[in-house]
Amino acid sequence: MDPDAPLTLTRRQGRIALRMVCVPMGADLCVSLCGGDQAHIGAVAVSQARPSHQPGAPPSATTSVITLAGHMEDQLARNLAARMAASLGGVVSVACGIHLDHPAGSDLQAVVELAEALGVEALGHLAPYA
């Protein structure tokens, strides 16, 4: 894999499909996570890697989030940006928008699981270049 090339990943569970696109920007990373019935931007998070406040603990990240009115993607964006920034050691932005028409409770859990799996998969591809 070319470390400067965009990485596109998709995952599906039942009726829900998510797509993650990771675009390297020097030592930093720009990520979009979208899917469901209509892709959009509902929240944007930016995380910067930093040393942990606890001696000997792995690096952490400081994160800021902007959430658009009526959207619920803020925690997905925050968690993904923080985990990726801490793992990769740089700045990571995540734009997230996942809309589901008439979601069941299990649909919302599936979105979280898919997003987490995509984050882990992306880190597997990107971490060797960090």
C-alpha cells in the first residue's frame, strides 16, 4: 500500500453499510465515515495525539467536536478520531454522517460495531506507516 494514497474500506451488517475513506495529509489523517440510508456530515471531530497524563500509560489524544443540530454522530466521530490520533501519533479529523430511516435499536448497535471494526481495520493498514 502506498502510504500517501487514500484508503477506502466498507463494511456491511444486515441493511446497514458504512464506508470509511482515510486520506493521509503528511503526518496527519483526514477520515470520512458515512453510510446508512443517506450519507451526510453530522459531526466533525479533530484529535491531536499527546502523552498520557498517567506515567507509563500509552499515548492519548485531545479531541474537539462540532455536532450539527439534530445529529447524533458526535460520539462516533470523537471516539474514532481519538483512537486513531493516539495510535498514529498525529492529528486526525473525522467527518461522520450516518442516517438510518426508521432505525431499530439493533440498527444503532450495528452502526457502532461497524464503525469500530472499520477503525480497527484502518489502523491495521495505517499504523505501519506512522
